[in-house]
Amino acid sequence: MIAVILSPRIRKTADKLPPDVREKAGKVIAAVAAAFGDPHKHSGLGLRKLARRSYEARVHLQWRVVFIHDGKSLIAYDVMNHDEVATWLRGQRK
């Protein structure tokens, strides 16, 4: 199991999400922590690599949790919709 650190940004976002989405996001974060690094375990999580150190996990059709891997732990960075993830990712590549 890898340690997951919640960023201040995801805490702010979580306060604004509907309770059901917030609950699902929490479950996804816990599941990713338990399965990270074992592709056979995380195949059903919708976890995919975005860039060199960033990943996303699907909360449901619209929402994604974005993670940043710092080498020894995962930082749960934010909960975003698909378009926000794409915009954030473009900004990271500059």
C-alpha cells in the first residue's frame, strides 16, 4: 500500500462537491492507495497515467481524481472533470 497525501487543493474542491461524489472520490482514493503499482489490481479502477508523474482515476462518468506521484507517495491533487484535467495537463507540459 502506498501512502496518499491529500493536497489543500483537493480539500477545498471536496467541500464544493455533492456528498455522493465526495464519498465516491474518497473510496477511489482509498482503492488507488491499496492497488497502486499492481496493474492487475487497479485495472477496474479506471486508473491511467497522464504524464510522467501524474495519474487520474475515474470517480464516475464526469469526475476524475488527479494524483501526482512524488517517488515514494501519491498526492491526491484535485477532483476535476474531464475538460479540467485536459487543461491542467496542457499547463503541466509547458
